[in-house]
Amino acid sequence: MATDTFKTLRDFTPSPGKKGRYHSLAALEAAGLGKISRLPVSIRIVLESLVRFCDGKRVTEEHVRNLAAWEPNGKRTTEIPFIVVRIVLQDLIGFGALNDLSAMRAAAERQGLAASKIEPLVPVDVVVDHSVEIDVYNAPDAVQRNQEIEFKRNAERYSFVKWAQGAFETVRVVPPGNGIIHQINMEYLSRGVWEKDGVWFPDTVFGTDSHTTMVNGIGVVAWGVGGIEAEAGMLGQPNAFLTPDVVGCHMTGKLREGVTATDRILTQILNRFGVEEIKALHQPFDPKKHEAVMATDETDQPPGSVAQVLENGYMLHDRLLRPARVVVAKPRQPSSQAEQP
């Protein structure tokens, strides 16, 4: 059920003859909660979620006001109860989550309750891609033979997940043989914009694959989580995390043919800086609208830690992309009254 604690719901026309509503962040700014229009896009999308779910219980007015007051160099001491639109699971965790829901249905039936009441409250995609093994290689029919072996080896598991797709209305399964989650399915499964009960809102997702956040590049705020957090999200519960930093990435140059954006980010930037240390939202930025906190001179040596990247920026040249640089960005301050939003 839609809430409107801050009176931000506005009418609009998504298409001729069709009416809809959305939560206006401009109205939030007009109400005096801060310069919302100067916040990074990723923070604004998270803020819209807080406004939409602000019911005084899961999300409070204080949560909204704290995030609305986000500052680039502020201290990160407050938590965000983030509620996402959907969940993406790879099969290793997805099968366990579906098994838990099935067990809950069985328990409900034993108590004389309707099993159908046990249902994820948000759409869930289970991508079966972690069960493939290479038994046959260096043969023209290797793909087909490996898939046949995979289906025999996982017959019981695959029968279960096929049953789950039919039993749960909000569960969709991407079957084996359709590609791995992080290079094909994350973008394919993303909508960008959702609608429920006449209210339109941005796409957000929790995912259990380490590459979940790749869809941030197409405007979907994604956050990687573990199995417990994913199940909580499936049941409509928020996941709390500290207000994040936002790292803006401005890249110049051109990728060589055959090199994907995945290769570039994972193997040449994040891994060199220690990807496990990065706990921030990442988004592209426009140098005309944002300014770098600092960008160092060209060097062949990576900094000692991600903290140095966040603080100093880092010039990076290599055989895949030259020249390229990664810098931390913050909104550029207006130089005159005419530039005010």
C-alpha cells in the first residue's frame, strides 16, 4: 500500500490516455529537506525508495531526512533501511531460499493454513548458471554433451526449481544453458522503471551474485547481499547498511575489440584496488557537472588501498584502455545564481 508521508505524490501521464503517480523529489526539496537536486543519481534513487516506504515503522521520517542531508565528505554513521523492487538469485543460494519457502508452505499446511499465503512479496529471478561443469572439451559437440551431463547430474535439483516456478507466482527461473548471470542476465532482467498500484518508481535490486552491481551502469541501483539478506528482501523486509559513499568514475579512451566493460572494470580497476574493500555506490559522472576531489599524476603503481583511491583518485594506463583515469567526483557548486536548479 502506497504511503505519502511527505506529500510528494504527483500525477503524470506515462503515455497518451494513461495516468500515473510518482514520488517527486523536487517536492521533497521544496519542503526544505535539502538540495535534493544536487545529490548523486544513485543516492536520489535510494532516497525515493525511502520516501515511498516511509510508514513510521520499517522506514521513518528520520531515515528520509538523514539521507536527504547526504554530503560528499560527510561522516557515515547512520543506517539506511533499503527496500528494493526485486531480488536476483544464482542457483547455489536460490535453491536454498526456495527450499526454505517450500518448508514454510509445508508447515503452514500442517497447521491447516493456506500454503499459497507463503509467497515472496517482491519478484524473484533465479538464474541457474552455477551448476555447469566441463566434462567434455575440444570437441565440436562439447556444449551439447556438457549440458546433457549437467541435466542428468542435477535432475532432482532442476525438477525442484521447475516445480517452484509454477508454485510461486512471483518466482521466475532462467533455466540452464542461457548464459551466466553477470554477463547476460543482469541487464536482460532489468526493467528500469516499475509500476504498482498506479505508482511508478525506479528499478532497484538485491542480488547474490558478486557482479550484481554491474547494472548500476544502466541506471539500476543494485546491491550485493548474502542469502539471509536476500530472503529478508523476498519477504519485503529492509536491509540496513551505512549511508554509502559515492564514487564517480570518468573514463576516457577506447576498449580494444573483444574486450568487454566487465573485463575492464573487474580485471583492470577493482581487482587492482582490492574489490572486497569497496563499499560504495559507483556511477559515471559528467566532468561538466561534477568536479574531481583530486586526480593524481600518471603512475604505473596502484595506490596502497582503496581508501587512497577514494581520497586521491588514480591515473591508470594499461594495454586495454589508454589513456584512462578513475577519479572521485562530487557535484560541482554553482558559480552564480543563474546556475541554481
